[in-house]
Amino acid sequence: MSDSYDFIVVGAGSAGAALANRLTASGQHQVLLLEAGAASHPYSRLPASFGLLIGNPAANWCYTSEPEAGTANRRIPVPRGKLLGGSSAINGLVYVRGQPLDYDIWAQQGNRGWSYDDVLPIFKRLEHYEAEISDDRATGGPLRVSEVPDQNPLYDAWFAAAREQGWPINPDYNGRDQYGVVKTQATISRGKRMSTAECYLKPARKRRNLHIVTRAQVEQIVLDGKKCTGVRYRKGAQTTVASASCEVICCAGGIASPQLLELSGIGDPAVLQQHGITVAHDLPGVGDNFRDHINARINFRVRAPGVSYNERVRGLRRYWQGMKYLATGGGFLSLPSAPVLGFLKTRPDMETPDIQMHLVPYSIEDPARRKLHDHPGMTMAAYQLRPESIGSVHIQSADPNDQPAIRFNFLDDPIDRRTIIDGFRMIRQFAHSKALDHLRGEEISPGADVQSDDEIISWIAANAVTAFHPIGSCRMGPAGRNTVVDDRLRVHGLSGLRVADASIMPTMVSGNTNAASIMIGEKASDMILEDLANA
Ligand SMILES: Cc1cc2nc3c(=O)[nH]c(=O)nc-3n(C[C@H](O)[C@H](O)[C@H](O)COP(=O)(O)OP(=O)(O)OC[C@H]3O[C@@H](n4cnc5c(N)ncnc54)[C@H](O)[C@@H]3O)c2cc1C
């Protein structure tokens, strides 16, 4: 079988769904959107699906990392969305653009068009922010974003404790200044998850020029010399070659994009030949420059009754939460992964925040099974915003069904170790604010016997997990600097092929990565249509 389109988009995640919507808006271009996962999952519109789908292969690739010395040789679970909407359909819903400096650094690295002033109009056009608007925020875009409406004495105490510490309360951390303690803005509207499937694909699905095929896994990008002509994908037992007269855009995400390039013979010859893959295009940067956030969590008991969700969902009360959600769209099932946050500085002389702190109004005994403790608890967590440690994602066989080897190399860089230890100490100091005294019980984990820097870093190495933000594995930048795409997201040295997803980020943005990934999909559509018009 063979099919022919103008554009083929691989992966219907945060970036791919936004891109497919914009490419088909004029009605002039035939677009094939291929998604390896299903069209949806019964839980996916629930915000709480973050916990319910985190280990569920029906909507999740459920990767694991390679054992590494820096994280006590553990295999860390690496969830990634596998359905329309991609990771935006299973994520923690926290909405963060990052700091202006993040994008200015991308521009300083030689990426024209990616400074904060360049990307701000795109962030504005993609959002519909359901709260007070400043010049930096907007309404009317596809992605609905709202401030978390949940109320809880824990959140009030969080803000009171911040005042006690002398930290600012920031009314809009998605404006120009991120610094301060904040109520979370979330991709939630009226209690429903706002994935890119909901916000970008649902309104576009009836377009006659948008052809969405689900459960279609792309196994190879097809090249004719140095020109990309299409893709080969498998759906069930059937293999199809689809051709693209204009371009193929790979939006498979921070893990699967470098994997697909390597499976197609694009990458470091040493890696490809090791697995018997013929080198079609020598591009050593593929799979390198990989980064993620590592998240250190501290669990406390909560001594005030009826405050922690461990209590509020116990036994028959879970049915009450279900009814509350159905009647009001509120309660436990409507929560993002953290309803209040802090963007803070581990040293007062820092120009901008270097850690993100989270409060979760419950505590978890077994993260893998999302099993809550039997006693009332809360979790405070922190990650370093811009990690320096660099890992890699590379294929470990020529079989597209084998997951690639994911090496985070977490905590390799001394700055990362220093910052996470300082962030960990800041959580403890904050948790012992007077304003939290009436709520906070004893520290459950790690506990009072973990005190010195060595004890803290060893505990983090043995317990911390990814914050689910893999980026950088198809890095954007000028050719010849271990980069994969140029600043128009074209794969260096090839025509007809771009990568547009979290994998192109040259460095980590300061925060959760969904908003930036959607922005990348949006910006890719502008560049593709401009280049077509100028061709
Ligand atoms: C559990 C979890 C919690 C998170 N929490 C937050 C949060 O609270 N806030 C936030 O901002 N970010 C969060 N993130 C991160 C954020 O969701 C991602 O950074 C973002 O969605 C990445 O977008 P993407 O387009 O690069 O990739 P994805 O959205 O992952 O999309 C890639 C798509 O490509 C498909 N695909 C892959 N390979 C193939 C193939 N060979 N053929 C066809 N299709 C393929 C995948 O199935 C997927 O649908 C979280 C992520 C996870 C997994």
C-alpha cells in the first residue's frame, strides 16, 4: 500500500498536535498525522489520570532508564504519553513557560528567532488564560489554562510560610518574572484536562485535509539520497509507505525522535553500525545533549485532621470525591500534580530562580503504584531548574519495538549536586516555618538521620526520580556543534525533514516542559509555511 500527502507529522503529542492543527488550517495542504498510540483512554480527560496512567501501557510507553552509578544503579521509570495528545494527555498539568533568559540563551547560542521576544507572541497565541490578563498573557488561543481553584489550609499555610521566609508571592509566574511562591496555573478547564488532543485535534478533526491514523508506529524515515521522501509505518500487521511531497516532521518526543532518526540511519556511524544499521547520514549529535529534571521529595505527616488528601480519599470518602468531581468538577480528581509551587533561589545573589519547589497535599508510599500512605501526609519536592548534567538516548537494537537506552547521567555535574542539596535543605527549613507548625507532623522520609551533604546526596541518589521532562536529544543549533537541527528545525545536511518537539531544546527551560513543547510545534508551523511560500 502507498499513500501520498504534502506533509507527514510523526507523533500527535504536545508539539505534533499543535503543528498538525496549524498546517491544516488553511485547507490547502494534505497532512498525514501518524500516532503510535490509541485515539484516547477512558481516564485521559480526568486531571487525576496523571496518577492513573503513569504506569499504564494502554496510554504510556513505560520506558525505564539504564542503571547508573549516580542514581544508585536503579532503573528509573520513564513514562511518556502514547495516545493522541502524547504526554500532554497523561502529564501533571502544571503550566510553566519558563524564564525569558531560557530563550535568550537559545538565541545567544546562534538560534535566530528563538529569543524571549521572538517566542512571546507564540506563547500568547497558543493560550486562553482564564484569569486576570497582563500584557504578557492572552485569551483566545486553543490551550485553556486556569489557576487551580482547589482550596486547602495547607496552601494558605504555604503562602504564610513564604512570607515568613521573606519570599515574594508572585501573582503570575508566567509573566516576565518567575520568582516567588505561587498558586499553580494548570492546563485544566472546568475540571477537565486540556491536552493537545482536546485543544488542537478535536477542533481540527473534521478538516478534510487532516488524516489522522492512530496505532500507527513509524518504523523508518525514508530517504532518497539526502532527501526525505516519506515514512514507513506499521499498523497492526500491515506496513505502509507514505510519501510526503513537501516534508516529514518528526514530533515523536525527547526519547522517540532520536530513536527514529537512528533507526533510519541518521546519527553517529559508531552507534548505527554497532546495531547493523546502514549509515544514511552521518550526524553524530543525534541522541546526545539529553537532559531532564531529577526530583527530590520529602514526605511529612500532617497532624491537622481532614486536611491531607490521604484522609480525604480513604475508604468510603473516595466515593464522595467521585461525586464531588461529577457535581462540581473539583476535589481530588481535578488536581494537577502540585497545586502550589515556588520558583526560588538557592543563593540570594542569583539573578533568577534556580529551583522549583512543589507542595503536594498528600503523600505516597509506593510511587510506582501511586499508593497513598495510610496516615495523613504531604509531600514537598524540589528540582534544579536548569541541570548541567548531560546524558544520552541511543538505540540498543535495530528493532523499533526495543526501547532505546536512556542514560540520564543525573547528578553528574557538581553544580547539580550542590543545587539539589541546597534545595533539599531549603524545603526542610521552609517546612519548619512557624506558619506550618500547626499542620506539619514528623518527617517520614528521608527522616531525621539524613543530615550531612553526603547523607542527603546518597539518599537522593537512592530515591529521587525523573520529573518527566526529557529534552535536548536532537539539539537545535548551528551545524557542526553536535547539533541535529538548525534554527528552522531542519535536520542538518538533509532536505525535507525537520524535528519539532522537546528534543530540539538546546538547554532546559526553567520549569515543566509542556508549554515550551507546544510553542515549538506552533513555531514550526510558521517556519514550514513561510519556507513553502518562499520556495
Ligand atoms: C507523567 C508525566 C508528567 C508530566 N508533567 C508535566 C507537567 O505537569 N507540566 C508540564 O509542562 N510538562 C509535564 N510533563 C512533560 C510534558 O508533558 C512533555 O515535555 C511534553 O508533552 C513533550 O511534548 P512532545 O511533543 O515533545 O512529546 P510527546 O507529547 O510525548 O509526544 C510524542 C508523541 O509521539 C508519539 N510517537 C512516539 N514514537 C512514535 C512513532 N515511532 N510513530 C508514531 N508516533 C510516535 C507518542 O506516542 C506521542 O504521542 C510530563 C510528562 C509526563 C510523561
